[in-house]
Amino acid sequence: MDKTDKMNTARKARSKTNPDALLEKALDSFTLSQRETIRERFKSIPVSFRRRYIKVLKGKSRPLAVESFCCECMGWGKVPEEIKNCTSPACSLYLYRPYQ
Ligand code: SF4
């Protein structure tokens, strides 16, 4: 294996775990205009929350979708404490929020 092959192999390995590449894969089931909207939102999400958001986009977990929404609602701050101590019982997600 020459140097170029090694670089290509490393690039492929990185792309499998790269959040941007994972996002593009998750966007397959969305229309072109929806994809643009999602990409814009993705940029505003802190890096540490992006993998969770990608899983939500794949539609695999409703609890994770609720958690992701609550995280965003709380401004991506001190997530477990702030969601646990949410002060909005009128919110539709209040009884379903994580970390209760
Ligand atoms: S339950 Fe609380 S933290 Fe979750 S979305 Fe509603 S207001 Fe925000």
C-alpha cells in the first residue's frame, strides 16, 4: 500500500465518523429545501450535541428527539440539571422530558 492509498483509507475512515458526513447520510429522506434548512440548524448546534441530532434525523428514537428538543430549548446549557428543573409545566413535552 503506497502513501496515497493510506491517505485515502484514512480519509474514508474519518468520513465514517465525521459529523458532517454523517449528517449528509441522514438527509437522504428529506427534500432539497428541507436539507438546506436542516444544514443551517445543524451549524448552530454545539459540536457535542451534533451526533445526537443526527440520530434524531434518522427517526430512530422519539425519546432522543424529546431530549434533543429540550436541550435546544435550554440553550444547550447545563443539560441534565436545567431539563430536570424545567419550570414550564405547560409545555407539551414537560411530562416526557428526560432527567426527571
Ligand atoms: S419540557 Fe421544558 S425543557 Fe423540554 S422543551 Fe418543554 S420547556 Fe423546554
